[in-house]
Amino acid sequence: LPLCLSEPMIRGPKFLVRLRSHTVFEHTPVKLFCTVEGFPMPVVRYRQEEESCPYAWLPFTGKNHNNLLLHSPVSATTLLLLLSSPCLLAAMLPQIHYTKINITFLERFGPVFATEGESATLSATMILNPNLANLQPEAQWYRDDTRLFDSKWVKIETGRGVTTLTLPNLYKDDEGLYTLRMVTKGGTAEHSAFVSVADGPPPVPAAPGAPMDIKIHDANRDYVIVSWKPPNTTTEGPILGYFVDKCEVGTENWTQCNDHPIKICKYPVSGLFESHSYYFRVRAVNSHGISKPSRMSDPIAALDPTEFESICVCLCAAEGKPPGVPAGVHATEIDRTYVVLSWKAPAYSSKAPMWYYIEKCMADSGAWQRVNTKVPIRSPRYAVFDLAEGKQYKFRVLSANIYGTSEPSQPTGTIETLQLKGVPSAPGQVIATRETDSSVLIQWAPPKEPNNLIGYYIDQCVKGSKNWTSANHKPHRSTRFVVSGLTKGETYVFRVQAINELGLSEESQESAPLTVKAALSHPVVSAAPSAPYDIALLNCDGHSMVLNWKKPLHSGGAKIREYYVDKRRSGTTMWREVNVAPFSERLYKVEGLTEGAVYQFHVYAANLAGLGRASQHSADFNCEAWTMPEPGPAYDLTFCEVRDHSVVVEWQKPVYTGSGPITGYHVEYAKKGSSDWTTANETAVNHLFYKVTGLEVGTTYVFRVRAVNAAGVGMASMASDPVTAKAVEGSHEVSCEVDKKSGDIVLSFESCQINEGSQFIWKKDYKEITDFSKGVEIKSEGHHSKLIFKTADKEDFGTYSVSVTNTEGVSSSYTISAEELAKMLALSYDIRHPIIPLKSELAYKILERGRMRFWLQAEEISPKVTYKFFANNKELSGPNKMGHDVSTGIIEFIMDHFTEENEGTFTCQITDGGGKAQSSLVLIGNAFKAALAEADFQRREYIRVKEGPHFSEFLSLHVGDDCSVTLVCKVANLKKDSEFHWFREDTEIIPDVKPDLGSGVCKLPIKQFSLKTAGIYKATISDDRGKDMSQIDISGKGASAAELVINCTATGIQLQLEKDKGKYSIVITDPETSHKRTLDLSGDGELIPSLPSLYRGKVVGGLPDVVTIMEKKTLSLTCTVCGDPKPQVSWLKNGAEVEPDDQYVVSLDQGKFASLTIKGVSMEDSGRYTMIVQNKYGGESVDIVVSVTDISELLHLPKLNRQRLVLTSPQPCLGCVLWVRIVLKGEPSPWSQGKTCGAGFLQEPLCIWLHSSISQF
């Protein structure tokens, strides 16, 4: 360098391009570059963390460039580059200045569970620190690691610390793990949550869900290839195939591309118009119907994919010659039935258009076949369809123009089409592990035969329900999946199915049942507890003080085991230990104090991590003995059963009771921050809890308690911690019932929250239950806990409460009153000593041979039923004669010998499990005699019929045409030595003709039958096997005749004349005596109470139930009435009285013929008519429905000769019934029923106009 330098040329060292950070793999070299300037030339030194760099470096590789080569860096390296100028001794260290933005999420989006067609919004709120207007982070949204941008299906908004992603119209394509990444210069902050989209309501019940993820492959001039993913079929039937629809952009006309369902999830759609754009969608089909369509694809244009490629050609083809040979023919896609070919176009410069021909042949033959004979191909890409599955082909291409065709290209290698291999095999073992309170991690082994696996579907089911639901509705590619939205504490099982383009595999084996809880972690004590607070003075005797305090709000992660108390005189600063040995209770008596002195105290809490901070010192406590007569303050106020309008307060009784025992407590409350205290109970309660009601929902309160004794109301306790009157979300109440099987009284509770270490604490009258010697048992499992009374008694009434630790105050209670307890005890006794219900009580039936069957029927019995039968408290033996039928519930006992000794009470006792039943039957007196006689008869009858001669037909009396009398009987089961005898009044009769025993018919003619021959006749048949007898009484002694009575006629009892009154007699005489009956009709006797019913007004007959008549006719409703005195008749129409006028004529002739005549009947006269007949003894009413037919309906009938049917009767019969059927043109009508009137002709409604075409009447 020259000694003299011009001043303007001197420049200090400066970095133009600074070093930048590098991230590289271990054991790989890296080069660091920088650009510097300065004059004279700067000196460059590299330093590594304030030490000289040991690596190789090159001073300058160019004008002002420098580089450093690091060989095999093995750890993170920080380099400092120092520039210095030799002449100026100037040095400069490059410094990197950057601003790091810290992002804190305030509100995060959680899992979303929606249905197709709905919308969903994911939103996150954050704080930026620092929040620089010109340096805002970028919000990036991802679904399954694929970045999302604004589109028809996704809307993204970001600004002012809030970013929102909206899915306006959900499809299953939108399901996945959504991640928000806030990207800043200093790093990223991200949050993720799963969005589940279930199938919407199907168009047809049990139809499949819609396919999804429609993709378009290999779009060309006239075809595209469409693929999709199949839906899950958890409860629907298997999918039979798919329909592919297309719609041209700009129209709304969807057309179906395939006539028959295709079974694989890929379909080539041909027949497209070049340069037109299309949408595509897919529908699934099963045996129940067709699904809703999938989300339509993005628009795709039918264009040659090589049309816009830049192709460099050489001018080597002369005009008027065919083009060159194509080259590089190969397959770009191979499927089961098609192959997509691609090749390199030949060099071509002619103005004549060029096209291609494709030829194929089987690999093992040389017979080439042209594929596109009719359609020229102008693109160097083409799909050959209609190939056979699993076959080997070769292809070649020829180019052509108007001047000719080139030579064929070199054939492709052997191309084998794919062969259908079927669905994948079932996935392997499924393992479920806990993750959070509402999600579970599922992992499984992939299938051994994937067969072009697309993904997996995961199903979930509550243990024991068999109600499987889909955990995901879009195929999942990984072999691990987090199932969200589960119920905390519920037990689930899981299974997995693999899926490919052909459908779903078999289900995997179910996972082991898993209860949803947060993943277990090892407890780690990370901190000491916080400080206790609110130190209270409970008692003072002048030498000691009793203190109490509230436990720390934060335990530090471990149970608080110890407390330490320090004291000092008020106004001093020196604290002194009160207790050297630690204690665990929050009640401590400080001894050795000076009377009259004023003290302050503070308390420490300790856990396994150590000693926490000291509490704030207490107020000044004066050490003077308490002598006031009122009680001291209560302490340890706690809460449970917090609801929207109530809360239960618990406390401990005061240490200082005053001059007398405590008789009760008053509870006071105030809104937080207010000093306006309200007494909750005007009457003091004598227990250590109270339910405060009438609170405002969502309002925060504090409480305090005052004890009461005979001297008055004592000091108030220290105010409680604030509590908000709002029920825990999802909280349940305790229920009480009697177990239907065991008879135990059970209090049940289901907790809406359960955490690790949570326990159920049961209390009676808010005192923890610790004595289980009286048959009290607590059973807890999962979210459920039960308090069971095995041997409850009348003293177990009261308030039972339960609380769950390590929760947000979950608790509840149930009060059992003495009356309710008595009812439950009675029900418990009935369950433990049930009575088996009986369909029928104990009864008897006499069987053949005189055996007695005693039986009863129960509603239901089991095969283990046992029973006993007793007669007069003596058990009946003979188990072989007992039996039962479980299906019918019948239990029976057969007694072979029923004798006089069996008179008395029969009883059956049944025992079935814990149930019992008893039924008795009393057989004494006449009932027993009747049963015994019947048994004897059946016994004799059996012997008679089954074992010896007997009468098959007993004696009967036959009277001949000539008035001769003969006794006839039949005998059976005879032998040669069987003897037959006749008797009259126990005197044997020797007939003129011996009985014909051979024929079995025996007859005894009675000559000159008279009183002399009357009597009781007997016949006997006997031999050595036995004897049978039959008798008949023809003595002529009959029963007494009945008294003379009056029977009504159709018109009632009518005494028209005074002379008809008197006594009426009937006398019957025979040669020996006479019989007389008399009836007094003189009118002098008293009215019999039953006679008014004989004299009341009645309708004898004549009115039909339904009347049909044409318009403009006259309708006459006539009937006969009776009653004494003569009844009055009134008519009603639709409940309103009929007023007589020119159209409605009402009459009553001779007091017994009532009629209503309607002239000129119209449609308005239709309705229900009622006739009421009534006199002083009563009456009755009759309804008639009148239907008027429009005459216009009959105008279409032909004008034929008509005849009127008239019924003639020489002796009309009142109220007789007439049945009519008309056969018109061979078609008989139904039988019609009508009644004749008193005049002997059909009434108007039943007059029938007959056509002359009637063939039969």
C-alpha cells in the first residue's frame, strides 16, 4: 500500500451480506458465507462461542466474499465473525436484532360433532406480546396436515387477536383433525381439535351413507377417471354398488353415467365433449335404497393434457409425406379393465393435421388389433378400456395424416392388468389406552393382506349394549386414532375395519373394555402448600387460647400433613414457635400465655415438598378469660349440595358454650361484598347443618353461624368462603328405592364428575357414616355409589348425604321420613317374604274310582318349587301322588281313599325361592256329605262299569200308540250266570216272559196302567263280580202347581169395564181330589211396588231403526204405545222438540196409535228423530234415523214399468218382521228387514218400488 492514501478512499469494515443460521444433520459438512467491504481490505476472523474457530476457512473467494467450511459438526455451534481493518484498527461485530412475538391462546376451539348439511365454526382468541401493527402473525389452518384456503367450502377470517374458520355446509369430506398455526418470526403457536361429521338422514330408511373424497384422474379430451372412498356401514346393510353422476358446468342437470351399479370405487367416464367442464358426484346403493349424493367434485375440463405443453420440433418431415414413428410408448396407469398409455410424438412440421392409431395384442400372440378404428386420437395419451382382468397385453402406436400412416412404434413390454383380489383382511389386535376425560387413543395392527388399502373405520360401543356407532366417518390412514366425545366414566369397547376400493373388511376383534378417564400419571410434588388464612379465636381462659384457621387453597400437589403456629406480642416483630412437634388438626390450644397481654399468631402448612409460606398474622387477640353467658363462635363452615337457589351449610359446634348448653343455631348470609346480613332461619335449628333456600341463581354469598343458649344469641362465626348459587353442570340427585330382589333399602347416587383419587363420602344427618356393624354397606364403582341397608329398622330415618372428593363440589342428599321408612320396611318384608300369587285357590275334583284330586294354580312357579298338603293339620304322605306343571302353574295331590274320616280342612303350603303361598279348602257339613256321596257314586260306577254287569241304559217309560206302558232298560258285560230281576215297591215281579239277556234289552210291559200299578220300579243285574241296580218312580206324585199370575199382552193389561173386576179362580179336579188357584183383580188391594213398571208408558212396536226416503215424498212414522194412565207422546228432531205445523203433523189415535207425518220431505229433514212416551209411572224413548235421498241420483234409471209391493194379510200381526231380498238381473241384494204396522201393510219407508225386470221375489 502506498504511504499516502486519499481520505475519501478510506472506509471502515462493513457486512453487506451477513451470516445466517443453518440446521444440518450430524456428521455432515456445512459452508458459511458472508460478504464484507472496507478499505483497506478487512481482516476476517471466525470465533466459536468466544473461542477461535478450529475449522478450516478460506479468507476470500472473490472480491469481497468469504466462506468457512465446517467438517462434521456434532452439536449446535454459534459463530461470531470479527472484521478488522489493519490500517484503521477498526473492528465491527455483526449483531442480529429481532423481535419475538409471544402468543397466548385465551379461548381455544374444542372437538366438534356435527351432521352432514349443518355448519361448524372453529374460533380461537389470543394475546400477542408485543402486539405490533406492522408485525402481525399469520394464521394458517390445516386439515390432516393439508393447508386450507378460502373457498366455497371453507371461510377463514383473521384479525384483532381472533381467527375463525367456518365450514358453511358440512360433508364427510370435512371430517378430520383441524390445526391452527400462528406463524411469527420467532416461531409458531398451534392448537388442534377433531371435527366429526356424521351421515345425515338417509332418503330411505337403512340406506347407506354418501361416498366421499371424489377425485378426478387422467382427464383427457373425451374421458376422465373418477375415484372415491366408500362410506362406513356400521348398522346399514352391505353396499351393492355405486352410481356416478355428471353435470356440465353452468347447468343443473345431473345425468347418471352408468346403467348398473359398479362395485369398485373407481370408474372411467367416457363420452365427454372436448373443452367442456364437468362436475361429478357418486351415490351408494344397498338393498334398502340409494344414498344421498356425495359432495360434487371440483370442475374439470375435458382437454388434451399435452395441448399446452411446449414441444420443440425439428423440420424434418417434408410436406406430402406421412409423419414419423411415435416413440417411448409406456403405461402411466394400470387398472383391472383399462390401461392409460402415453408416448412421445414424432417430429412433425407439416400443416396437415396428425392423429394416432393404437393397436393391442395378447402377450402370447402376434395378432394385432386396432383399438380406435372410428375415433382418431390427436393427443399422445389415451386410455384403452374393456380389457380382461389379470391378462397380459402389448400395445403399439401409429401416427397418421392425410398422406398416410407411419410404421408402428416399438411395442410396449408385457403389461398385465390388475386382478380383483377382494377386500383387505381384518386388522390385527386393537388396543385402547386412556388419554383424557373424554377421549381414548386406539391403536391396532395393520391387516396382513392390505389389497390396495384406502384406510380404516373405527367403531365404538358402550360395554354390554351392542349398539355400535362410528367414531370416524371418513377413512383414516394411520393405525392410531384418538376417539373423542366419549362420556367420562363410561366403559367402551372398540373395533376396526379396513377398507379398499371394493369395500370393508371383516371387523377386527373387539378391544378390551376401557373406562374413560384421564391418563394416569405419577404424582409429583412440585411445590409447598400455600398459606393458611382466616385465623379465628374460639376460646380464652386467661392463660391459653384455642385457635382455628382455614386450610390452604392450594395443597401444592400433596396432602397437607403438618401445621406450625408462631406467636408474638402485639407491637413486636419477633415471632416465637408455639409448637415444636407438628400437628395435623386445624384446632390448636396455645398454652402459657400471659393474662391481659395482646397476641398475634400466624400459621404454616407443610407437605412432602416442604414448609409453605406463613399466613397473614391474625388480628390482635386479648388474653382475657371469656365469662359471657352466650356461646362462643362456631367454626369450620363448609358447603355441599350447591344448587341454583339453595345451599347446605355445615359447621362445628363452638368450643365455648357459655353459661348453659347450646340449644340451637341461626344461619345468616349476605351477598359477597355486602354487610347486610339476613337470617335464614327464624327458629333455631338444633343440628349442625342447615339448607338455605331462596337464593338468586349465579349470585355469590358468604355465610356465618351464631349459636344460641338460654342466655341468648352468641358471637358470630368468621364469615365463610364465598360460594356461588349455581348447580354443578350435569349434577344428579340421590334416589331411594327398595331392591326388588333382595329387599334391601338402597340409596343410589351417580356423580357427574370423577377424578383420580375421588371418593364417595356418605353421611347421616351430615355426620360421616363409620359404623358398619348394623348391616350398612357402601358399594362404589365408577360414577356410581350405593348406600345399602341390609337390616334397616325404624330408627334409620333421617337425612343421608353423599359428597365426592376431588371434584367441583359434587354432592346430594335424600331425606327419609319415618312414614316413608315404614312403607319401605313393609315393602322390604314383602319382597323378602313374598306371597306367590295364585290364579285359583285350592279346589277339588272327583275322579273315577272315587279318587279326590286337590289342586290349585299359581301365576308362576319355578322348577325348584316345593309344596306340602295337609288334612286337619296332618301332613298328607305319598309324594308319588303329588305333582306340578311349571308351564301352567298347577299343583295337585291325588287322594285314593276319601272317607268320612277326611272331613275337615285341607291346606296346601307352597315355597318357591323366597316366596310362599298357602291356600285352604273347608269340607264339612253338607259340602263334605255331597263330596263323599259323589266319591262313593264314582267308586261304585267304576266298579259297575269296569268290573261287573251294569246298566248301559237305565230304566225308562215308553207309551205306545195303543196307550200301553212298558219299562225298558239295557244291560251289558254279562256272563251266563248273570241274573236279572224286576221289583215294584221292593217286591219282586215275575214277568210272563223272561228278560232277553242275550240282546241286552229288557222290557216289562205294564198291563192296564192305573193308580193301582203306579209305584217305584227297580231292576237289578248281578253275578259273582258284582251287582247293579236301576229304578224309576211312576207313582204319579207330582210337584205343587204354581200360583196364578198375570202375563202382559202386546198392548198391556187393559181392564176396560168395571164388571171385569173381581176374583178369578181356576179349579183342576181328578177322581180323588181337586186343586184351586185364585187371583184377586177387584182393585181393593195395595199397589205392589213392582207394578209401576207394568203401567209406565211404553212403545210396543212399529218403528224401524233407519228410514230412507226420496225427496218430495210424504213420510209417516207410526207406532203403537201403551200405558196406564194413557201416556203422552212428544217428538224430537236432533234433540230439539218438533213443533206441529203444516209440514209436521203429530197425532195420537185412541190413546195408543202415535204418528208423525212429514209432508214434502227435503234434504233438510234428514237426521235423528226421537219419540218419547211417558206417564206418571215412567216412560221410554225410541230413536229413528231418517235419510233423504236426492231424486237427481235416480234420474239415470230407465223408465220401466213399476209395481208397488203391497203386503196383504188376512190377520195382521202387530210388529212382525218381514225379510225381503230382491234379485235384479241375476245379482241378489242383501236381505232387508222391516216391520209391519198395525194395519198389516208395510210402512212407507219400507214400501219398495220394483222394476219390471225383477226375476225373482
